[in-house]
Amino acid sequence: MKKYGIGIIGTGSIAIKHAQAIEELKNAELVALFNPNIKSAETAKEKFAAPVLSDFEEFLNLPNLDIACICTPSGMHLEPGLAAAKAGKHLMVEKPIEITLPRADKLIQVCNENNVQLAVIFQNRFSDDYQKLKKAVDAGLFGRLIMGNAYVNWFRDAAYYSTSKWKGTLAADGGGALINQGIHTIDLLLDLMGDVKSVFAEVQTTLYPIEGEDLGLGIVNFENGALGNVTSATSLYPGYPERVEIFGTEGSAILEAGKITAWNIKGKKPSEFKKDAETGSGSSDPNAIGYQLHLMQWKLFLKDIEGNKTPTVDGKTARKSVELIRAMYQSSKTKKLINFPFLDKA
Ligand SMILES: NC(=O)c1ccc[n+]([C@@H]2O[C@H](COP(=O)([O-])OP(=O)(O)OC[C@H]3O[C@@H](n4cnc5c(N)ncnc54)[C@H](O)[C@@H]3O)[C@@H](O)[C@H]2O)c1
């Protein structure tokens, strides 16, 4: 059995979750981390069991490095991603793939040209309850889909933004609540409902002195004729578990913080669900998420690399949530309905 060498680029909060997940993989090991800032690299050494390098060439030239895991701020995924792909490394990139479509497309193109696999972390796809919902929707259990909603009514305190150099900035976060927090639930909604035909949206910065939005709302027309609501916020105290709602001609279901909380099919006894206190929602605390779902996605990615198969969440799939969010920003700016495909001239 081949043991894959993984290197993490970036040494912040999500890098820790990846390191914890990689520790549990039988066929992979964390060989090194990289941070270009010598002081940050030095501080990070205490947090990780593998060496933390500040020389990128040294990092990329490690003989046992097979996969680079990109954990830099969202608008800084492209450059290290390109360098790693050109060096023949497979990529596991944190969400969002990048903050604009041209940047996402460049990464996808260069991975293709260099024959390396590109997967993007959307760990919520791998919970048991989400998988059950996805299977049921695809099997037509709820009938023809009429409406699908994604609500991320979350809260972050002022320190969340004031202590970060990049969160809420246009250059490095690409916006605010939609592209950073809401994107997970938007990805699930698109996976369930299919492609988007058009969107109308309004975004606002209501509570915090940030460049991006802390509140965004959109009305979505899906290609299949269904309608949808998208809400994402970091300004709604105290923050409630994120929710996906699916309504079809034959029934409906609700997924809250990764758990099915309602499941009703016409003519069948409604299912009852226990509320689980440990749902791991980041509704008010960004550190409340665990690493188990990251671990699931890692296991599948290694299998896909081994079998030379396209990963479940490849670049093309991960681009869809960025397209919707970028279109929402454009709609809010122009006060116009945006038709798809959206030409992101960023
Ligand atoms: N999947 C999830 O649930 C989840 C949760 C949190 C964050 N994220 C994503 O992970 C990414 C990082 O977020 P975070 O919360 O860990 O941020 P963070 O600020 O905690 O960490 C970012 C790290 O990148 C380093 N860095 C900055 N520029 C760099 C560069 N050019 N090269 C290498 N390292 C660089 C910083 O020093 C820091 O160590 C973001 O894209 C974010 O959207 C995903």
C-alpha cells in the first residue's frame, strides 16, 4: 500500500483540523507544513507534529510530498496551488476554491494541464444524514422539486473580524458571510437542486466595519423550474444552526447543522428525529467544527487518486457555489437579475 505524503500550506485554524484528520489516515502522513512568514512558521512549530518550513522551494522539493493541502486565506489559494500543481502535486484545497471565477478557472486549468487531481473541501457533504438526503432527492422520493432553501443565520462577534487580517476583506476573503460562511450550505443546496438559471440578491454590511457583507439574501431560479431562498449572515445574534430545506411535489425534508430534523412524504407516517446537541455547527463559534468530516473527505480523495478517478468535489463542482455567490454580489451591485452562466469579469 502506497503511503501518500501530504504537505499543508498555511498554518492557521483549519490547518490544525487537517493535521488531526491526516493523523488518522493509514495510507498517508503529514510530511511538512509551510508558512512564508518566519515568525508565524516558528510559532506554528508548537502546534504541529511535522516540520514547519518557511522556504517554499524546500517545501515543494521534499522527496515524499505527493499532495499539497491549501489552507491559506481564500483569495490566496491560487498562487501556491499553481506552484504545487506545476510541481506535480495533487491538490486538496480549502473552500472556496478561490474568490473569483477567473482565479478558480486558472487553478482548474493548470491542474488539468499538469495531470494532477484537484479536490475542494466541502466536508458537510460527507455526513451520514446529508448522504441520506442526497440519495432520496436523486431517487425522486420528494417528487418534482418545487423549492430549495439555504439559511445560514449565523453570528460572529466583533473580534472575529478585528483580530483577522483577511476575514471580511475583498482582496483575501472575496466578500463576507456568503463566500466565507454561507458557501458550505449553498454548496449542499446546489448539489441537491441542480444548476441555477438566474438570481436576484441584496447584500449589506450592517454590523461590522468590514468591506464584505455580513448579511446577504438571494432569490434563486433553478434550471429545473424550482425556486429557492439563500440567506447568509454573520450579524444575526446569537446565530442559529444552518439549514437546508427541500420541498417537492411528494414531500419535504429539513437538514439542520448536518442532521435531518424533518422528513415527510405524502401518505407515509412522518419520521421523528431526535435533536442532537452535538451537531458541530459553526453558528456562533467558528472553532466548533470537528475534523471527522474532513477525515471522510481525505479518505475518499486518496481512494480517487489511487483509482485515478475524478474526486466527488472536484474543481468544476466547487466552482458552482462561487459562481452563485459572485452573481449575487453582481446582482446586489447592479440591482438586476443575473442570468447564468455568469461571466465574472473580476
Ligand atoms: N472547511 C471549513 O469548515 C473551513 C473552516 C475555516 C476555514 N476554512 C478555509 O480555510 C482557509 C484558511 O482559513 P483559516 O481559518 O485557517 O485562516 P487563518 O487566518 O487561521 O490561517 C491562514 C494561514 O495562512 C497563512 N498564510 C497567509 N498567506 C500565506 C501564503 N501566501 N502562503 C502560506 N501561508 C500563508 C497564515 O499565516 C495562516 O497561518 C480559508 O480559505 C477558509 O475559507 C475552511
